[in-house]
Amino acid sequence: MRITDLLKKNGIALNVKLSGKSEAIDKLVSLHEKCGNLKNTAVYKEGILKREEMGTTAIGMEIAIPHAKSAAVKSPALTAITVADGVDYGAPDGAPCKLLFMIAATTDGDVHLEVLARLMQMLMDEDFTAKLKNAKTAGEFLAIIDAKETEKFPEEASAPTTATEKTGYRVLAVTACPTGIAHTYMAAEALVKAGEKMGITIKVETNGSGGAKNVLTADEISDCDGIIIAADKNVETARFNGKPVYSTKVADGIHKPEELINKIVNGEAQIFHSSSNDSNIHSVDTGESAGRKIYKHLMNGVSHMLPFVVAGGIFIAIAFLIDTMAGNAGTADFGMVNPAAAWFKTIGGYAFNLMVPILAGYIAMSIADRPGLLVGLVGGLLATAGSTFALPSGDIPSGFLGGLLAGFAGGYLMLLLEKLCDKMPHSLEGIKPVLIYPIAGLGITGVMMCAVNPIMGWINTAMTNALNAMAENEALIIPLCALLAAMMSIDMGGPFNKAAYVFATGALSSGTDAAYMIMAAVMIGGMVPPIAIALSNTFFKSRWTAEERKNATVNYIMGLSFVTEGAIPYAAGHPLQVIPSCMIGSAFAGALSALFSCTLMAPHGGIFVVATIGNPLMYFVALAVGSLIGMLLLTFLMKPIKDKA
């Protein structure tokens, strides 16, 4: 398969005129639709926009390569446009983009990634791109690509390789980007070309969405001068133990390849010391503060925990719904009386009970790599059971708080243990990860959790009792729900938002009315911002640009689905107007939800879990009032703009 197999004549538009990035995306997507490459145009475009939210796909040199891997794609395909006057695509070098390719990748199969990797490499040749920009017809455009592909890959090479045929390489590199389609291969080709220019042998491993290609061998690692890691996602690093390693973002691999190679050649890279013989995972170190690192460790645990919370919580909520419909509400075994309800409750309970161990396990793993997984998981289970020295089988569960302690304390204790084991004889190196770390880690975790569980369990019980007291006292529960709902709108997916959501989902395990009221308030707080923005764009068009109005309609769906992130582009463009308006609207909605005693047993889903909402009619009244307040405040704070086109 060649590039010209993926790019059709009717998928090429030359010398088009565009007013902005959004119009460029629409044009490229429409070409895919015209060629019949898509099953669902809207879903594919959503994938493109999500990738752009992670960072622009403009790579500089007047080139942009938007891309998405989606189930909405029928078969791998490309579309292309040239823009004579250029279009502002947020390129890192500030230059307008004149040559744009859009990649549509399927979710199954990897063969096309090899072909797409070729395109990424070919675009690094400025003469080649200049010819494409000046092409007069689609046929000429395809002929230029075909000729270059034949020249560069005469033997149908399948991946970016090396600058030499020698078996040894002076410099090695690993490239990886979040989606593993475009930037991964661009960085690889840029490094290879820089190596050729500098006369330095180099081999690049690409960690694309189809897995690692051109993998570095043990002998190559042993013989090289050092390794460059240009990555925006995790890659395996334990194999580089004892070698100079320089880590940076993938964009530097594209734009600063010579500088990166010089870091290795000039001996500026530090020697990398693996914390164990197990698989270390690399993430780019950007000089983050201790607080930021702790937050990232927490979010690693939360991101792995949430699927268990959401799926388990919804299954449990379905069980309650079934028993309610069967007339079993209020019974002692509510949720377990009807056989179908019992099935959902049991399965959901298994998933829900894994919430704390998974949270603790992946926090610890984020801190101490794979050796931390054991201590975190076991520590989380001990917290859930409430194990003590007197009763190891369980006494006073410390729950969510105990799991947090198990994850962080266990992770850092494992780091300390690994440092202590560095002084052991080298002959024992092989048994550390399979014997010493697990046994010592399990012992440390058992002692630690049995010692702290009584204290953490008392705190957990006190918090549960406090939540119950709040549920009985409107003077307490209403302000708390208003605060948590407002937090959902402060950064719309950031630390404040996550803190409120994690608190609410953690409280769910108590199974109290107060916990369900808090969950209802948190979800309504996250639903208000997109809806308020969509309403303002609909009824007060003079406050928004044509592009903002065009994109606002989808916020109705995102808001009703509890996807707060739909408001982010508007908050980024108008932070002083959008954020305060949405916070106040969300706070009112959360307060009203609590005032009406609305409850929610499912931790996600928006209107799709309406059956699990207590007092649903008044819940939607609260949502409507909060959204209208947010809309009116936005209307007041946003000034009318002259351009209504």
C-alpha cells in the first residue's frame, strides 16, 4: 500500500480560501465525506477536535496534519488542501499553514500507519513541500507524491530507520505522541535527517498507535553514546539503565533535532538510573513543583478508578430502580430482593468495591513504578476491609481516605526501599523485583495499614456521620452542595473540578442520603456551564462570533451528558466573563438541588441516568434555573460585538 492508495483526486482541493482554522477542518472533513471515507462525519470531526484540544497539529514550515483514529472511519484515508494565502492554524513558528493533510485512521489494523509514517518523513523535505504547494491540478499533486515516495522508499521500507547501514549507532532515540500518528513520525524523521546532516549515526524507535516500531535492541543500547526521549506520553525506560538519557517533549524532536543530538554528543545528558529491573515508565520532566507531581500521581489513580466507580455505580443504581419498580422499596434488602436487581447489585458491588484498591494501586505505581502496584493494591484492600493487628480480617474500614494514604505512603516507602536495596550486592540484582520488593513491600504495607486503619477508620466514620447530620440540616448541606457545584465550574476538568468530583464519588461508598445529594449537586454543577453557554449563543447572538455560535449547539448535548469540558474553549477565550457566570449558575443549581432533596446514585451519565435521580422533576428545574442564571450573567458581562457574520 502506497500513499497514493490512501489519497484520491476528489480528496484534494488546491488554492482554497479559508478564514480560519475551524473552516480548514470543515473543508478537510468534507473532502473525506465526499470520498466516502467516513461512517459518521460528526463523530470523526469530534475526534479531530479532541486531538486539537491537546495541542495544535500544525508542525511549522507552513504545514498542518490534523488527524484522528476513530471507529467512524471506514478505511484508512487522506485528504489534502493547499491554501495560497495561508491560514492561521496556531503553528509553533507562527507561520500560516499553506499545506494541510488530514489523516483518517481506523481503530483496527496497523498497516496504514507505516504508509502514513512515510508521508510524515517526506514532508520534512522543503523542496517536496514547495512542489506540492505550487501544484495546479490534483493529478499533478498525486504525481509529485508518487515520485517522491518511489525515490525515498525504493525497497518499500516500512518504517523510519537510520542514517546509515552500520550495525552500531552513536545516538539512539524514542519518539512518541499521545495519538501516535503524526508527530511521532515527524520527530523521528527530523532526528534522522539531522543525524545525516551532522554525520552522526542515529536510530529512532517510534512508539506509534500500532505499537513500537524500529525497536532499539539491547546491543544497540549498550554500544550507543546516549538516548534521546522525545515523547509526550509514557515509554519504557528501564532498558536504558546506566546510559546517558535526555528527555524532552516530542515537539522538540521536530523543531530542535540538532540541539537534541548535540546534548548526547557533547555529554550534556545525565546518566539514567533505573529504580528497579522492572519496566520503568518515562514521562517528560518539566521541572514541576512537588504539589503538581502529587496532583499527577493522584490523577493517575483517579483516572484508573473512575471506570470502576461509573460502571459499578450505575449497575447498583439499576438494581435499586428494578427493586423500586417491583415494589420492594424500603425493604431491608432493598436492591437484592428481585433476582434481576440482585444480579445487577452483586456485579456492580464487585466493581464498586475495587474502587479504593485501584485508586491506591495506581497512585503507588505512578510514584514507584511497577513495584508500587503491589503495595498500593494490597494497601487499598486493607483499607476497604479495615484490617487491624487485633483483627486482620477487618474491623473499622478506613475507606477512601485510607486508600489515599495507602497509595501515597506505600509508593514513597517503596521508593525508599529501592534506594536502600541499591547497596545490596550486584549478584542479588535479579531477585529484587520478584522476591525482595514484593515480600518487603507486603510486610511494610501490612504493618502500616493495620497501624493506621483504626485512626483513619475513626475519621471515615466521623465523616459519614457528618454527612448524615448535614442531610438532616439544610443549613449545612445546602451551602456544601453549592460550593461543590461551583467548584465543578472553576476550571472545568482541572484540579478544582476533579477535587469536587472525587469527593462526591468517594462519599458514594457510604450509601447515605447525604452522599447521594452531594453526588447530585456535583453532577448538576458540571452540567450547567455548557448549557448556559449554549443558551447565550442561541438567544443573545450579538455577544458571540459566528464561529462560536456555530460550535455552541453541541454544548446542549455535552451539558445534558455531564461533559463540562464543552465549555473550555469559551472559558479560554473569555475567562473573566465565562468562569464567574458559570460558577454562580452552578452554585445556584447545586443549592436548589439540595433544597429540593434531589439525590443521585449513579456517578455519571447526565440525563441518561434520570431513572436513578431522586425527585427528577425538581432536579431539572434546578438545572434550568442554574443554566438561565449563568446565561443572563454571561449576557450582562459579554459586550456585543460588531461582527455578527
